Amino acid sequence: MDYSVIVIGGGPAGMMAAGIAGSKGGRVAILEKNRVFGRKLLLTGKGRCNVTNDTDIENHVANLFPQGKFLYSALFAFPPWKLMKWLEEGGVELKVERGQRVFPAEDDAHRIRNALVGFMKREKVELKTLQEVIKCERKGQGFLITIGKETLSTEKLILATGGCSYPQTGSSGEGLGWAEKFGHEVVNPEPGLVPLQTREKELTPAAGLLLKNVAVKLKNKRKKTLYSELGEIEVTGFGFSGALALSASLLVKEGQTYFLELDLKPGLEWSQLDLRLQRDLEDKNKDGLRDIMAGLLPRKLVVPFFEVTGLDPEKRASQVTREEREEICRGLKALSFTVTGKRDWSEAIITMGGVKCGEINPSTMESKLVPGLFFAGEIINVHGFTGGYNLQAAFSTGFLAGENC
Ligand SMILES: Cc1cc2nc3c(=O)[nH]c(=O)nc-3n(C[C@H](O)[C@H](O)[C@H](O)COP(=O)(O)OP(=O)(O)OC[C@H]3O[C@@H](n4cnc5c(N)ncnc54)[C@H](O)[C@@H]3O)c2cc1C
């Protein structure tokens, strides 16, 4: 055999796996189709890289789907605190921001990528870029890997080719096809952490507006709340983007009906808001309703608000009826939109779906079907909310695969 271990995919999971495998000795190579390692990693956190979440394992498991529990062993083997210590000992200073999100102190994802490349070099991993694997197959107890006209043989194989999101970064789903050829079931990939499209377009004139400190609920067609969170959402020409819309998208299945409900005044109960409105209407009784709402809404939302609610902006404050007040409160506390679908792969931060967890040994990341075959990172059917959970999952599974291969 040419190699003891070959890792396909030079993202965070593959680089961690290769470095750990290299640290055990043997001839290890990592094959990456791009000119550089970690192209997607460099885009994470808008170039700042939210590398993990500084919370306990239970919290990570709770933020991972569809079965966060599958990652218990991986997270125990390489927990968030160990990743942070490993990075800091490697010279990457870190900082913790709102929601316990961890970033490099210099706000630069290159620091994380360079730490991983440095690690692989120190562990004598053969770094092979511009190597697009076109075929992987079983050969005796090992594997044959084809790159162009060249074929490499290896005893152990780690597939860390990522999912299908942001295909322009190299993650275009080939690994999932190979997993299927090896006999694995692949849960149908769907875009995740992706902006949502809505039927109603009245907010379009406010596109680009970032609404901070709002509460968002995602409801199914029976109006059951599936997701509820406080934070930021961005108005777009097609619907909504921003952290809360992306997180809600993890619960949206294609072809089903959902409603996104915005509470623009989460700090006020409905009755408190009504009292405030009554006061405003009395104090400014000669004003038009448009001026009253200008005091309650961001400037860009005032005109769209009247479009959505159907209220008359010219109506004098003194003439607003109780029913109209109720309508205003509903518009502020429960502004509802019909979700018609998700944006496509090019805008999806992660892939929902992937190699079925039940066919992977959670303590080693080895395939239960093909001895010597390992999986790491987003190729596995586990994905998380925003906050650093996806990268931690990639590092922890990469660590475990590297240790056990
Ligand atoms: C815009 C954006 C922002 C994000 N921000 C965050 C964040 O701040 N925090 C967070 O936790 N997560 C974030 N994520 C998610 C995170 O980037 C992924 O979960 C993570 O990169 C998955 O790592 P991976 O190593 O499994 O796969 P990838 O990073 O996708 O790496 C897979 C690699 O395999 C290579 N490859 C694929 N096929 C082949 C082949 N045939 N031959 C050779 N090489 C191949 C690809 O070129 C790629 O480099 C973000 C994602 C995006 C798109």
C-alpha cells in the first residue's frame, strides 16, 4: 500500500483528522481539490470564523440535529475547551463574544486555517492540493483512490469532503456518492442555515434592514410553534435572512407550509403595548397614524407596515378605533409571513442530511459496513444552529476519526 491513511477533503474536519493521524506515525496524505486548504473555513463567520461555542457538551448536543447525541463520544474526546486550549497553545489568541461564540482575537479566519496547516506539516502529513479525487473503491482490505490518471492505494480512508452547500468552495457532494457506493444510506441533502422566501412581499422596500432585538417564531401549518428565539433578522427582497431566519430554516422541510411570525416589540406584553399606544394616540391626537407609527418602528418599516396591516396612514390619531388599535398591536407583536421555501445551495451555510449516523460507529467514526472507512465533518448527517456548533462538530469528528484510523 502507498499510504497507511488517506484523507479526502482539506476542510476543518479533514485537516484535523490528517494531523491527528499523522501524529501516530505511518504515511498519511491529505488530498484537496482546491489550490488552498480550508476555502470554506476562510468564509466562516463573515471571515472572522466562529470557531466554537464556549459552552458544555450538553449545550452542543442540544444545538445539533437530527441526533446531537450521536456526537457525545466525539465531543467528549475533543470538547470545545480542548479545541480552544489547542488553538491557544498553537499561538491563536481567542475571544468570546455574545452567546459564548468564540472567534480568533484578530477577527481573521486565516489564523485558524494556518494553525491547522501548520499542525499537519509538523505531523509530517503529505499535503496534496489541486488533487481532485474522481473515484474511490475497495481493494482487498484497503482502498484505491483515483486522481486524474494517478491511482493511490491506502489501508485506511477518511472521507471529509463536506456537504453540498457553497459548492463554489469545493464542497460539491462527491463524497456522498462514494459513501452510497460503499453501501451507506445517505439522508437526502437539503440546504440548511439558509435564508427563507416568503409569499408576502410588502416588506421589500425595507430590504437590507437589520431588525435587532426581535422575537421570531416559526410555526407549522397547524400553527404549532417549532422554533422561537430572540435576536436579529434581516429583511430582504425575497423574504428574510439573518441569524434567526437561518436558524429557523433548519426546521423547514421543502414542500411544506410554514409561517414566520415577527414580534417587533418583544420587551412589551400585548397589554403594555396597547397602553403605550393609547397614550401616544392621546398625546398626539392631531397627528396622522403615520407619525404615531414612526415613533414605534424603524423608519424603513413605516410605509410597509401600512401595506401589511391595510391601515390608513392618513387617519387622525383621535379617530383610531379600538379594533384598529388591536390591528396595530397585532402588526407589532405578531407580524406573520407565509414561508414558501428556502434559498438554494449557493446561499446555504450547511447541508442537512448526509451519511446516516446509525451506520457509523460513534466512538470511532468508522463505518459499520466497511472496515477501514471513516467519516468526519459535514458529510455525516449532523448539523447545528449558528454559534460555532458546526465547526466544533467538524473538529471533534475529525479528531476521533484521526485517532482511530
Ligand atoms: C458562509 C459560511 C459561513 C459559515 N460560518 C460558520 C461559522 O462561523 N461557524 C461554524 O461553526 N460553521 C460555519 N459554517 C459551516 C462550516 O463552514 C462547515 O460546517 C464546515 O466547513 C464543515 O467542515 P468539513 O471539513 O466537514 O467540510 P468543508 O469545509 O466543506 O471541506 C470539505 C473539503 O473537501 C474538499 N473536497 C470535496 N470533494 C473533493 C474531491 N472530490 N477531491 C478532493 N477534495 C474534495 C473541498 O474542496 C473542501 O475543501 C459556515 C459555512 C458557510 C458556507
